[in-house]
Amino acid sequence: MELRVRDGRAVLAGEDESGEREVDPHSLPLGADLAEALHEWAKVADAVVRTETPADGVASALVARRGKQLAGRIAAAMNAPVRYTDPVSGELVSVEAPEEPAKPAEPEAEEPEPTPWGTGLTVSVITAAIVTVTVVSLSLGLGETSRWLALVANVLVVGGLAPSVWLGRKVPVWRWVAYGVVTGVLVAWIALILTLL
């Protein structure tokens, strides 16, 4: 297969049973983006050739480099070598299909950090004790005034803590505090129910 420029259009030439044949890149399974890029490149190449710029000029070098890049993309898409005729210099260059890229080695899975049960449970117990004492003290203090006020205060305190506890339950360090808060609230409620009996 050979990439050429004909009248400002890119064509791909190849041999078949009837001889040499030139086809439009849109008729091949190259993708619309690549076919459009080929035609844009061909228009620029045709304009550079018409202005008769020197073969060693910057525009000529850019056209040649872009043509080689596009030939490489065609070779990769068709999985076959592609010859490329430079429209400015007429030089014929063969571009090989790239080899299958080697799959990158999968990174080694890091060993998970061990769970600090001793420290974590200590934090949970201390947090539970603080929350239990706080909720019971608040409830008993307000309960002397009105039991309904104590109930509303409990609901508001727990409702205020719930979103923070819910977010903290999966964070490695804060999960221990969240466990302690939940345990403390439950123990406080059990203690308050027992004081009512």
C-alpha cells in the first residue's frame, strides 16, 4: 500500500487482480478522523508544491514529517507496511506497522497495612465513655426541667452527630472514633431507659 497526493486529495494505491488501483481513504476502515487528517495534509502538501518552495524549506520538512506520521497511523490501522511518497521531494519511504506493544507489567499490589486493633479499640472505648457521660448528663439535667425537652435534646444531639459519624466510618483513623460515638450513644440511651424504670 502506498500513500500519495493526487490533486490536493490523499489516495492510497495498491495492487489487486486488475492491477494498480487508487482509493479514497474514506473507503477503507481507517476511521473518519484519520481520513480527514490525510485529506487536510494533502491540501497543505499540494499548496506547498504549487508555491514552488525549495525542497529543503521548513514547509517542505513539515509536510514530509506529517506525511510519515500519517503513514505510520495507516500502517498501525491496517497492520501492514505502508510506502509513503513525499509530495515535495518525490522520495519513497517505507513505514512498517508497529509491533504489538508489550503489555505493561502490573504494579505489585501493596500489602495492606495491618489493622491497629489495640490502639483503635482504646480510642473507641475512650470516645464511647466521653459520649456516654455527655449524653447522660445532658439528658438528666434537662430531664429535671422537662422529659420532653430531654428527649428533643437527645434527638438533636444524635441527629447532629449522625452525618459526621456516617462519613467517618470508612476513614482509617476516624472509624475508631465513629465506633466509639455509636457505642456511647447506645450505652447512654440504655442507661437513660434504666433510670426511667
